[in-house]
Amino acid sequence: MNGRVHAGLTIVAVVFTGYLVVGGLVWTAPVTLPVVHLAAIGLYLATTWLCIFWGSTRRGAEADDVLHHGPALPAWLCILALATAVIVPSATWYAVDIGARLEPFATWSLGGIGALMAIVVVRRRVLVAWAGVAALSVAAIAWIGVVDALTFGVVGSVVWVVTAQLLTALVDRAGNDTAELTAIQRRSSEWLASQGGRRRERRVRVRHALSVAGPVLIRTIETGGRLSDDEREQARLAEGALRDELRGPRLLDESVRARLHEARSRGSVVTVLDEGGLEGVGDATLERIREDLARALEGADSDRIYIRTSPHDRIAVTVVGRSRATSESDDDEVVDLWHEISHADDDAS
């Protein structure tokens, strides 16, 4: 419910309750105790308008809750509403002559208390509202009898409370549906935005792949696969670069690509694998990881270089270099490069 609708309903509630009070002030017969009668009207107006305006000045994050559901009445205001439902009808009939108890200025409280209890329902105190209707019914039967009580407003008060309860439930359901649809729309917008980002990233990758492999592919087609040794070397480097783009794109920037190209040019076999762990990493941290990786690869001349991301809580990337042992009789490989890059901004091992 937006602010204008809320303000409009508030004005309607104030005007309607004021209209009911006017009926109690139009005396068509003498009132025995006018002070008591006027005091009952004043108590009703004060309680009703407190129930209407309580919490309407809240702002900020709580304002949405006020407009959508409305804050529940505090306990002291619930007690005041119940006391009004008990006191006002009896005080009104007590203040007028016995012969005038069925006059409109004496029975106004039946409709007035019914309207008050409907407001209490809207303010999330259903049990209090029904207790007030019960108190009103008992007082009306005691003062004017069952038939007249039903005729002059008890039934109408019950109908108002039931209607208010049904309308409140419908508004709540509509509000929940609106909130759910808003959440779905937000998730859809986020998904579309992510898909747009991925499409842009894919276009960048494709353009880079074409810039790397395009000349080699064109030359391969032109020569029918008969490439010179230098062209074959360029094809090998291009293939490695394309594998890097497919297997570890989050690790790559221009500096890392240059270091990988240099390592392959020196004869190293480089394997780059993104095995998770960088999904939630921020741009600043990812830039630091790439800078550290480029420094680790600078001058690396291992026979085989393995670069892998890690889902480990502390280690983001591991760089391992293996080379054949210097002894010609030994076929084993030794680790001659080991570098770990952590998620935190501290020195890597």
C-alpha cells in the first residue's frame, strides 16, 4: 500500500468516526447527565484516533512495514480500546432518560464501538477486537434487550469486524504476492545482468582467440598444413594460449599472458587449470593474485609448469615447476619451482 492510499484510508476512518460522534451530539430529547455523555464521546474519540494514528509517523526501514502490514497496537492501547468498548455504551445509556435509550443519540455507540473494533482488527489485534464486540453485545443486551440490541447495531458491528478481518487477510495475501513477484523480478534482472556480463566476456574471449589463432589458422589453410618450423612453433604457442583462455580465464591478464608466452617460448610445457576457489573473489584481490602469478612465472624455465587454482580456504593458486633430474641415468623429475598465492593480502610462500 503506498503512502497516498494509506493517507486516504486514514482520512476516511477519521471522517467516519467523527460522523458517528455527531450522531451522539444531536440530542432530540433531554439528556439527564450531559457531562457523562460528553465524557463518553470524548473517550471514544481519543481512543479511536489514537488507534488510527499510532505508529503513522515511523520512517526509514520500518515505514514499509507500516504501510504494508501496519504496526500492531501496543498492549496499553489494546487495554484502552477494551475499556472504551465496556465504558462508552454503558455511560451513554446511563446518561440519558430510560425512554430515550433507543434514540439515535443514545445508540450511536453501537456503531461507534463496531467501527473502533474494525480499526483494531486492521491494527493486528483480532482477539482484542472480538473481545470488544463481545463486551459491546453484553452491555447492549443488558441496557436495551436482545431484540433491540440486534436491531440497532450489534449485528452491524459484527459484520464490520468480520469484513475488516477478511479485507486485512486479502491485503496481506496481495502484499505477500507482490513481494514475491518483486523478488522474482529482482532475481530475473540479476540473472539477465549476469548473462549479459558473460556474453560480453565471451565476446572478449572470442576476439582474443581470433587475434591469437587467426593468423596461424589462415596460414595453415593457405599452405594446406605444410608449415615451416617457425610457423609450427607459432601454432604451438597459439594452441597453448587458447587452452589458457578456456581452462583458466580468471587467472589471465596481459602480464600473465606475456609470462606464459615467454615460458612456452623457452620450451616449457605449461598447464593452466581453474579448479574453483576464485568465484567470490573481488576485483582487487584477483588483480593482486594475477600480479603475484606474473612475478612467479618471470624467468621460470622448468620443463613442466602447472598452475592451478584451489578451493582451499587459504591458498588461492599453486604454481609447481618440474624438470628432469640432471643425472642422465635418473629418469625421475624434481620439483624446481613451488609457489603458493594466498587469498589474504600477505606474502605468498
